[in-house]
Amino acid sequence: MLVAIAILFVIIGVVAGVIGSIAGLGGGIFFVPALLYFANWYMPGSMNPQVAAATSLIVIAVTALSSSLSYLKQNKVDKESALLFFIGSAPGAIVGVYLNTLLAVEGFSLLFGLFQLCMFVVLMVKDKIKPRSIEWEVQRHFVDNEGNEYVYGYSKWSVITIAFFVGITSSLFGVGGGILMVPAMMILFRFPPHIATATSMLVIFLSAVVGSVTNIFHDNVHWLYAAMLAPGAWAGGKLGAIAASKMKGRTIVLFLRVLILGIAIQMIGEAIFG
């Protein structure tokens, strides 16, 4: 039975790693439910949400490192932007954890689901909105594989501020920061899809390392299950980065829209049906 669980977790790791790498997510939306369901199926009562989240974060770090190394070789990671987003999101995540202890977060699932639906709509119509000319403090140029030229940019403090609220929201609602960070990059700062997803993965890696150190210190990680998920997650992260490099920017955006819509429906469903 243990061998069957190990094989299953390797497969889950690959699938989550591929999807997470393509969309710039960590994979926690797959790892946590898988740990809670299959670990407790194999050994009832052996996995609680806290350990599942901590173990998932370790595997997310593996996925993010794997895909980040591939994206760095492809020169698609905006390292300066990643550092700014990390500077903002890391303290935001800590504040979010604190707020999580004070508020009945479950009551906000409906609002967050509706917020995700709004982001889905904005992503649907963003290409139809005429872009305004903005004099950014930092400005970048990028040409994708199809020859499309992108100009994007930001002011440093605006990135840190928005990343801070992304960090709060991700911790408060228990979702990965990437599902908020990538749309924010694309909608607010006009990041090209390839750059947004690649940069997000580096931010997720840095954030996951910080969170994992705390979890390890409190002995919250189930190392056996982490070891089962990690090989597939590493391979999936590599495969996802390769697949993303061959995808058109519009395809990545479509992929992201589907994920955002799915998460929105899931959270609204949890709020309504419990």
C-alpha cells in the first residue's frame, strides 16, 4: 500500500509541477488536498491541515526552484522585479497569518471567490482596453518567440505595496500568492505572460523557503510524504517551464483564466455549501 501511495504522489507531483510552472503558481492548490485525502485514507487521522500546508510548502519550494532554474536559463525571469515582489509579499504573508488567527476567514471565502471572478473578467477584457501612456520609474522591453514586443514597467514602491497586500490575501485565504501575483503583474504593470509566470515562480521559491524554515523549526513537516511528492514536483517544474517556452502568450493567459475561474467556483461553492 505504501508503494502505491508513493507512486500516486509522484504522479500528483508531476501534474501539479507542470500546471504550477506554466501558470506561475506553486502547486499548493493540488498538494494540500492530495495530502489531506490520500494520507488520511492510507492512515486515518495521520494528516491535519497544518501539517499538510507545511509539507506542501516544502514541495512548492522544490517545484519553484526547478522551474525557476529553467526560466533563468531562458532569460525570462525579471530578477529585480522578483526581489521587489518578495520584499513586499514576505511581510504581508506574516501579517496575513496573524489576521488569520483573529478573523473567521471562512466567512470571506465567498467574497474572495467573487474577487477572483472579477479578475477573470478583467483578464478577459484587458486586451480590448486601450493602454494608457505611463511614465514608469522602471521600464522594461521584451520580445517573445512570435516577435511580439512588450513594454512594461512600474514604480518600485507601487510593486512593494501591491505585493504586501498580495501576501496578506494569500495567507488570509490560504491560496498561493501566484494566483494573485501573476494577474497583478499582467493587469497593473503590463508584464508579458511569459515574464509574469517566470518571475512569479522565483518569488514563490523565495517565499516558500522563508515559510518552510518556520515550519521546520516547529516540526510541522511530514518528511516521508514530502519525499514522495518532491521528485515528481521537480520533474513537473522542469517540464512545465519547457512547455511554457513553446506556448504562445495568449495560450498562457487562457490557461491562467481557466485556473482562476476554477478556483473562484471552488471557493464560492465552499462558502455556499460548506
